[in-house]
Amino acid sequence: MAGDAQEPVTQASILIVIPCLNEAAHIGGLLDQLRPAAARLGGRIVVADGGSADGTQAIVEKIVAKDPRVILLANPKRLQSAAINLAVASLGEGADYLIRIDAHGGYPDDYCDRLVEEALATGADSVVVSMLTAGTGAVQKAVAAAQNSKLGTGGSKHRHLSEGEWVDHGHHALMRIAAFRHVGGYDESFSHNEDAELDYRLRQAGYRIWMSGRTQMVYYPRSTLKSLYFQYLGYGRGRARNVLKHRMVPKVRQMIPLLVAPVVLLALFSFVHWLAAVPFLLWAAVCLGYGLVTAIRQRNASIALAGVSAMVMHFGWSVGFWQQLLMRRSQREVA
């Protein structure tokens, strides 16, 4: 497969955009990997940097000096959504497809080729991919095990390998620039969940989203439970904003974690009556038991904390969702 990617697969041109902030450890290698694909596909690579202070910009500037296909663009708004909007507005003219690359991710060498091939073969306006999570340290491995499981992600399709299918949402990879522009690009008021929000508007406008069965990416999760909590706090807020903006009804897999914050709050009143702690204990038992069973089945003690990671994810997501929901309600009452 990788050998086939040495020949051009299409005359369609691409714009590869990498939103970036303090990625000195990864950006050089990532650009070296993507530059051959940009050459094969007649594309340019835009690194939209949000003000890195770790030497990222210097690394990119050295590559820009020797490869005119690579462009460094300042992203003063710092958000990923703003980075991609800015890149498309500034440099998207004449390009057929936008390919979004996460600076802190892993990709096959033929990733861009396969995306374009599937877009052409299916006629899809957006090609999304499965996002498999992998870790190195003990905490990161446990988080990865949780994020690759139904317990952690509720069975979200893009968290598991796909054979190729039409979907409502997935991890953003390729998008037809004409469709992206027609719906107004990303909503820059979203710091999280901007991809799902855009997918909703794409579907409402009649555009189709295809989940690739030929390629995928690897995501490297947070390495501490504290950072994991704040990440999912943001995810919860973003999902609530999406629900409120489009008056959507959350899916069942999203409604179940909503109960976690109330369950934890209820447990605080167990001093009044012990029954108040029962829902919390049941939830904890399921999560911790899952982590233990998974570790035994895979004979990998390092992922025994997967249950703890799942609890942190559930709690952060639930708190974030309720915070956003109650904040919007209080703002309406003040108005």
C-alpha cells in the first residue's frame, strides 16, 4: 500500500493545515513525513501557529526556507478552529480539498493519498477517519485503554476501526473546500466539539460524510489525570453548546454520562442516609471492575487504571455539560 503512494493519485490539489501550539518535539518529524505527500498531490502545508514559545516556529522556519510548499501562518486567536478558518481564507484559493492534521498525532505515510482516493471514489464532501488511541507511560496507557473502549467513549464510531461507511460525524481528516466555505467553516466560538458542530451544519446543507476504511490516525492522550479531566470538561461544555445552538437531543451514549455529576453530588449527602452513596458506588464498581478485567484479559497490569481514567472522563464531561447548560440558563434569566 505505501509503495503505491509514490505515484500521484489525482490532479486535485490539497491544502494541508496543521494547527499548532508548542509542538517542538513533533513538528519537524511531522513535516518531513507530510512533505512528500504534498508534492505528490500538488498541495501546500500550512502550519498555523498560535504563538508557540518552545522553538516550534524556528523549526518550521528552517523547513520553510528549503521547501516553498511549507508555509508558517500566525494564528492570533490560538484556537484550532480559527487556525483552519484562517488558513483556508488566506491560502485555500485554487485548492480542492482541505486536509486537517493534528500536530500531536501519528499518521501512515500514505494518509493523504488514501483520503483523496476515497473522496474521489465515493464523491464524499468530507472524509473522516477512525482515531485509535495509544500511550507510552502507565497513565497514558490506561487513558488509551479507556478511550478505545465503549465504557470510555460510549461506542462512538470514530473511536474504532471502520470498514468504510456513511456517518454523521467522525474525526476530521479531509473536506471539500467548497463545502467548508459554503457552510461558513468552523464556529470559532467553540474551543471544543467544533468538529461535531460543523458536521451537523454540513449534513443540514445536504453534504455527505464518509468514514474511511482505508486509513486512520493514532492519537496520543493526556499523560496526567488532571489534564485528562480538564480536557473532558471542555468536551462536555462543547457538546452542551452544540446541543443548545442546534436544539439537538443528546444521544443515549451521551445522556448516560450526564448522570455522573449528579450521582457524585448525591453521594456527598451519604452522611444523611447511606443510600445516597449507592449510585456512586455502582458506577465506581463498574468502571474499576472494567479496568481490572481488561488488564487481566490482556495480561497487561499497566492498564488496570483504565477504569479510573474512564471515571475521570465521565466526571469531567458531565461537569462541563452541566456547567454550560446552567450558565446559559442563568444568562437568559439575567437578560
